[in-house]
Amino acid sequence: MQFGRTYEEFEVGAVYKHWPGKTVTEYDDHLFCLLTMNHHPLHMDANYAEKTTDFGKNVVVGNYIYSLLLGMSVPDVSGKAIANLEIESLKHVAPTFHGDTLYGQTTVLDKWRSKSKDDRGIVHVETQGYKQDGTLVCVFRRKVMVPTATYTEERGGEQPGRPELKEQGK
């Protein structure tokens, strides 16, 4: 199974539909909030959200949505990345609620060879996240440094560092 792409495998205009989707649970949202110390009652207090907000219920914290979509894109986009260079923009377009299922897709906007090293390149992508009903909830653009095929082969191929299984009795 392919995990990420080399520079040569990216084509400007290509769209990668990330699979599978992820249903966001209350547990996911609250754990992320607790881990990141975001205790805003919009995310943590159902009574507060119901009585004092326009949404009438908890809204999933935006950084979890972004992180989830970024993670969904790794097998298609940055699984072989040398570095994530820049998050150019991040927009939360619509709220996500507990029980919504998120899907993502990434479009390759541009790519170019590194100016300093010829064994890598930069890929500029846009990832869109949307709910089960097709509502766009999050969009972000980033630049990723990826290896060329030559870089990958010189460093151990598709799965560098993976040990071989030893045969029993030898």
C-alpha cells in the first residue's frame, strides 16, 4: 500500500479523496480540548451551549477539525514528506457538531523543485473538509517538502528502516 508520494507522483490539478471518513464523537472533542487546555464552554459545557449560543449545542473545537483533516491527508499527500513548510491559510467555514462525519479531499495547486537541493521538491496543496451532507466546514492550504524518487531509493526505498522477519531456527 502506498503511503505518501514522491515529487514525480504529484500532478497539478489532481484531487485526492481521503478515505475513510471519521465520525466525531463527544469523547473525541472533549479529549482534544482537555489535551490542549482549551476549556471554552462552547466545546465543554452542553448547558452553556444550549442556553447561551446561537448553535444550541456544543461545537467541535476547530483545531481538532483541522488536525483530523490534516491526518486524513497524510497517506495521500505527506506520508513521505521531508518537512511541512507552511500552513498558508486556515478557514473554518461552518460548525461541526458531535455525531457529524467528516470527509476530506486535497487538490494539488502547484509544485516546483527545491532551489537548494535537487533531490526534493515543494508541493502546494489545498485540503477541504466537509460533513456527511456535503457542507464545507474547513479549508486550509499548505506547502510540503517531498522527496524525489532518487531521494527515496538512496535512503532505503518505500519502507526505509523496516527490518526483515527472521526465520525461526536460524
